[in-house]
Amino acid sequence: MNNNYYQQVAKLAAKVSSHDDEVSYLRELAGMSMELADEARMTTIKQRWRDVNALRKPDRPPIWCNPVGCWTEMIPAEALVCRSDVNRELELFFRKIMMKRDIDDDSPVDPYYKIGMEFDVTPNNTWGVDIVHESLDEVGSAWQYKSALETYEDFDKLQVPQYSYNKQATESRAAQRQDVLGEIMPVKLVPLLGYANKATIAYPATDLRGMETLMMDMILEPNRVHQLMQVMFEGVMNFLDAVEATGLIVPNTDEPMFLSDPLRPEPADGKYSFKDYWMAGNSQELDQVSPEMFEEFLLDYQKQIFARFGAVSYGCCENLTKKLDPVLAIHNLKIMVCSDWTDLELLVEKVNRQHCIMWRHLASDVVCLDNTTALRDKINTEAAILKGSSYQAILRELQTLMGHPNRLHEWTEITKEAVSE
């Protein structure tokens, strides 16, 4: 196969006119994905991730982009030819793999299709009150928080959610997808699908109360904030208990960013636990609060969640410059995220080669300008600061390519050159 995989996909898609055609088409895509998973370059890519996350010197730091909102521009819904929800899900999954192969970053490709476990939750709305956002109801438009907890008395309506594994629904979903894929690709059941960030409990807290309001609460009614965060914390712990009770945990050491050596020796009984698992957390919603409030109202709760896991990644888009010391004190921290707002030089100094740095690139720097001159200069400058550190280069939070369809290809090439120096 040549590098332009999505052109091959387009040729296959043009032949689809019936359900049987869809199945044949999807199996062709699955076969192509299996070939990519078996490429010699994939061994190199996966070793690159394992080395950097183990603080060994890789052949070069791994780079990875997650198009997120850009996928609707790169693979619009009308470009999909399958009709059923299951088939469209599979088609989109495989087409993303093919497009990432053309972009040519360090995306790991595995010889299986993952689905997450299904859990029932009580109450049905999770926290006992309905989360509501106000928006313009236009695709791509902004939204704002609408507090579900309008008064402090409303905090007493909160309920700690209880979770139970829905074995039937999970196995039904797995069987549906396996029927389509046949013997070409196996379906793999995983506890949490994709990016594991259940420790990001400020997210649901601000969903319920609103960001500005919650920050005012920290001053005016700190006990109410603790009441809210305790419910968030207990809800997450209940969910983790329910996952563990299934006995079906498998390590997530095959995920982008978290791809690593096993976090501990293979268990003799073959039963994994969350000690074999990565967990991510961040404090984006509390970016503007003081280091002291960050610890009191968030990190102290998160650390109890992190204690259940084998490895932790911390940070996202927030500025952690003044909060580095408490984050670096997390006992099982393996990856320290540096957003564009965090002081990179200070972070490199504080990390002191004791953790892998996730060097996050700013999406607007990548997509907004008509040429890549400034982007190249910035990437080269920051790569020089990181020289000698263990780091991965990551581009996330993209929402649009701003009319630059080749920009992710260009970012990949520029970043590869910079990290290879």
C-alpha cells in the first residue's frame, strides 16, 4: 500500500451500495488497519513511547496530534457511506486510522477494536440534579454554564451516584461489532475507552455550579465547596469500585501518551487491577485560583483517587507555573503536562529529569496563521529548552483547521525535525 490511504478508502467506499457491501468494505478497512499494526515502523513507534515514558532515551521523542473537533472537517459525516450506527462508528474509526497514517505522527495502531464497559448509574442524572448548559444551538458555537445548584440549599439535593456493570449491554455491543469484523479483527473489552481522566472532578463540579460562582464559593462558603467536591470524589470512587468488581480490568498501557512498559510485573493469577493502569487528572476549571485553594478544594481529593493507580499524568491547558511543587509531589506521577501557559523553563528545572514532560502545543499557533514560519521558530526554541529531558510532543484541543487542510501534516514534519536535532 502507498502512503495515501484515504484515497484507497475513497475508492473502496465508492463501491458500497448495500448492507453486504458495507460489511465487505469494513472488513477491507479492518484488514488495512491490521496491516498498519503489523508495519515495522509500528514496532519503532511503540518502543519510542515506552522508552520516553520510562525515562529511557528514545531514538527521538514521540509526537502525536489529536484532531478532536477537526475530524468533522477532515472526515465530514456526509463522506461516510455506511448507514447503520454501528457500521458508521466502525467506518469512522478506521478512516481516522488511515488519515493519521498519512499525517505520519506517532499514532499507535493496535490489532484489535476496543469497546468500553457499559455501566448503569443511579440516579439516572448521576448527581441528583440535571446539568444544564445554555447555548445558541448552532454547530460550533459557544455555550455557558447554567447553575443546577442555584442556592446553597440546592447542594443538599446532591446524591452520590452508584454504578453497576451492565454485562448484557456490554456483551451485546461487543457481539454486534464482532459480527461485522468477523475473523479480520478481534474486539477487545476495556474498562474505560480512550483517555482515562476520571480524576478530573472539577469538570462535573463546575458543570453543576458554574465556574465563576464556584470560585466565589471558595471564599464565601468553603464548606459548601467541600460538600460538592466530596460528592464528586465519592462518585468517582464508587465507579472505580464497580469497575474493579467486574474482574475485567486490562492495562491501558497501549494508549497514545500513556503507551508504556507494564506498570508492574505480570500478576501470577492473570488478574489486573488499577495498579496496572494510567489515570489522568487536571485542574483546568480552577486555573485562576491560588495554589493554596487548588490544593484544598481539588488536589487533596484527586490524590486519594490517584493512590489507586499505577501511574498518573497531570495537567491539561491550565497554567501550572505556581502550582508545580504540589503536583510534582504526587507520589505516582509519571507524566507532567506543560501547557503553553506554563513556564516551560521553570518546569524543566523543577522536573529535573524525574518525570516525562508532555509538551503541549497551542492549537491556535498551529492553525491560525497562513504560513508556518512563526510556528517553526517557536517549536525549535522550545525543543531546545527541552533538550536532555524526557518528553513527548502533543497537539490537542484542535477545533478547526482554519482552512489549512495540510496543517497537521506540516506540524508533524516541523516537530519531527525539531525533536530530532
